[in-house]
Amino acid sequence: MAAKWIETVTGSLEQKKQYKANKARMQALPGPYRTAVEAIERYLTYFGAINKGDVLVTMFQDLGDLFEQAAADGTPIRDLIGADPVEFVEAFLANYAEGQWISKERQRLIDTIDGITEA
């Protein structure tokens, strides 16, 4: 009962565990990969505007998978992200658009305009 109340206030405890586990994975990456993924994660946190915890956790897990694989293969960071890091991150983020708060507002606008009857 108490856990349900706490989750109502703070969000899913399972998602928090997954997020922390993923952060630990990121910390285990070799130095340059860790630095790059931390910078990307920071940018995504500020720019991404993800308001769904499950989408956020999935996005960061996918990012971790991508960088773990690149590190394992020895793929240079610039080969992974290309010449423009912002373009890379914004293209990556586009895969998770359903979790952005603006998606809800876009739908609200569409529904409002669709609901208007001409006078």
C-alpha cells in the first residue's frame, strides 16, 4: 500500500532502478565513450523534454547499448556520431518522440481544431 502511494508521488520505483542500473553501465564504459555518452545524456535530459518515465528509461538503455557496442567493436566516437553531435542526438531523439510532452500538446491542438464547428 505504501509503495503504491510513494510511486504515485515519485514515479515508478522499477524505472528508477532501471535508470540507476543503466547509469552504472555508462560509468563502466572506457573514458572517451563515457565522456561522450554523459554529454549526450545531459543534452537529451535538457533538450528532449521526455515526460514518460518508461520512454526515458528505454531511450537511455538504447543509448547505453549503442555505446557499449561501439566500445566493444572499437568504433571511433566520431564514426559513431558523425561530424555534428547535435544532429546525431536530435535524430536519435526522434525515435522517442511519443514520450515528449509536446506530443500531448500537439494532439490537444489537433483535437481542439478538429472539434470546432464552423459558425
